[in-house]
Amino acid sequence: MSKPDALLVDLAATVESEQTHRMSLTVVVGGAVITGLLAPEAVWRERVSEVLTDSAELGPFARVFPLPEQKPAVDPTHLHFHLARILQGSMGIPETGGMYRVAIDDVTAWTVGDFAYSEH
């Protein structure tokens, strides 16, 4: 098991402590490039739960994502992306952005900012 990047852990902890969801980040995980905005875990869980609740077929799974009752993690183990895309060739999947949870231990490279494709 590799040691997580302390700077990336600090970045995630700041997102948690400041309860901000405007930090853009791009990471490489298992060869995939994921780009988007970080969100505090509680915000991410709430949004995933809302999406599941609104689905006739997936509604029962919403209860798997209760809001954490404890204070934000000082040493978070995961990054919580919203409005995120997996970059594939000349497009991002999904186009509108999705919700991804990424283990910090699995990140092999990262940069501040997100990538967007342009047709120009």
C-alpha cells in the first residue's frame, strides 16, 4: 500500500473544513483522467442520495448514503467530485458531469484546475 500524497490530503481536508465545493482538480486514477470540482463528503452524499431518491428504480439505494454525523475528516481518505468527467479521447463522460468518489491512495498524479474541451 502506498502512502497518500500529504499535499493532496491537505487539499481534501481544506475542502472539508471550509465546506466549499468550488475547488477544481484533475487526477489520474488507474490510467483514467478525472476532472471536476471537489465537494465536502456531506454535500456529495446528499447529492447522490437526491439523485437516487428521484429514481423509481434506484430509490431504495438512497439510504446507503446517509449524511455523516461526525465532524469533517481531518485526514480524509477520499476525494468527492461533483460535476466531474472522465476524459476519454476528445470528450468527457458524462458530458454534464457526474459524481465520483476516488480513494486518495489510488491517485498517481494530480493538478489543480479542470480540463474542458473546445471545438476551436
